[in-house]
Amino acid sequence: SLEERRAAADALAKHPMLASFPAAKGQKLFDEFLALLGADKDSGQQALLEKIKAITEPVARTRMIGIAVKIASADGTTTDAENAMIDRIKAAT
């Protein structure tokens, strides 16, 4: 949903681990990821999980769970599919 996209962009923009990352570059990467999800949801989800697994800092990986929950619940509810993805993110961290 639009609310979830806004929440995702906001969470990433305000994330302390990304404070020194250029905002324009972050937005570009986020837009590319959304395009990947739109083109092939399964591949997009797998790409997300691989990126999370590639994060070596344990605290940063754990924070990804919080970001995922914030995004999933941005529209006021979480679906079974969103909860399943959050569980997959938890398993990857």
C-alpha cells in the first residue's frame, strides 16, 4: 500500500545505521527494490532476504525486524502474507 511505501521510505531515511548514507542514493535503491518486487514478488522477497543475510552487524540485522514490522503495519493492519514475510526476516537474522 501507499502507506507502507511511505513508512518504508521514512524508516530507512531515519534509521541511525543509514545516517551517513546519501538520501538520494537510498531512495534510488528503494525504488529499484520496489520495481523488483513489482516485477517478480518471489524473486524480490528472496533478494530482500539475501540482503538481510549479507548484513554482518548483528544489531543492524535485528533492527531490520523492527523496520519490517513498521512497514507491514503502516496501513493499520498486517496480513497473513506480511506476517509470514516478517517470520522469514526473523529467521534470516
